[in-house]
Amino acid sequence: MGRLLRCAVLLVLVAGLVACGPPRKSVFPPTVSIQEMTTQPNGEWRITLRIQNNSYGSMDFHTIDGTLKVAELVPVRLHTGFDLDIPAFAADVTQITLLPTPEMSAALQAAAVKGSAGSVPYSVSGTANAKPEQEKDARDFAFHGNDWLSPVPGIPNTWR
């Protein structure tokens, strides 16, 4: 009986010590999407990537490494380094310049002819490297997103 009582007291003490620590905040993968894209005269695309932190704590983002696929064509590499500290459930942007394939540029031009009624599907996928606020080391978070690019009325060579 005394042995059972000592085990119960020990369990209560351990549970009390565990409860004294700070609560862990849940960490979830970010959402990455294109906020805006501008076609440059030299053929390059200047893309503003929107990174949405879906976690309950802030995260310090360092890199994006993935692919951009436009209109089910061959994807191009999407890679950039930056330093963004994004609070919980907030978003921030970073810019990247890339050279699209000729087929991707042709798909955009075909949609641009239709004006604001034209749009082109795109998808982004890959990993975002970030350090959650309660962890010591950064780690990779997978992301995947689909949406549409449409020309912005009144602003030539700009898509959202």
C-alpha cells in the first residue's frame, strides 16, 4: 500500500513539473502563392511571392526552393533566399526574378489578348525553410498551391 502511495505522489509531482513549462505552440506548413507578377522587357518575370504563416507562433523564413508550373507546361525552378520574420497567422512578401520557358510566355500572351477575361492556371510547390520561434533549428516545410494569373486592368504586363 505504501509503495502505491509513493508512486502516486511521484506521478503527481512529475505532472506538476511538466505543467510548469511554457505551452508549445502548434506549427503548420506555410502557404505560398503569387501575389503579383510583372513581365519585364528582357523576357524575365518579376514575381512577388506571398508567404502565409499558418502557425500559432512566429516563424523566421530563410529560403524557398521549388517549382512554378504555368498552364500545365514544363515547370521552372523557383529559388530565393531572404530573411523574413513572419508573426503567427500573418503574411509577408519576397520578390524573385526568373526566366520562363518560351511556352510559358506564349501562354501568358494568349491570355493577355483576352484582356481581364483571360487567365492562366499556375501551381507552386516545393519547400520553405523556416525556424519556428520555440525551436532551436530551422527545418523545411512542404508547400503546394494552385491558383490563376489574370492580367491587371490598366497596368500593362502585370498579372495577379
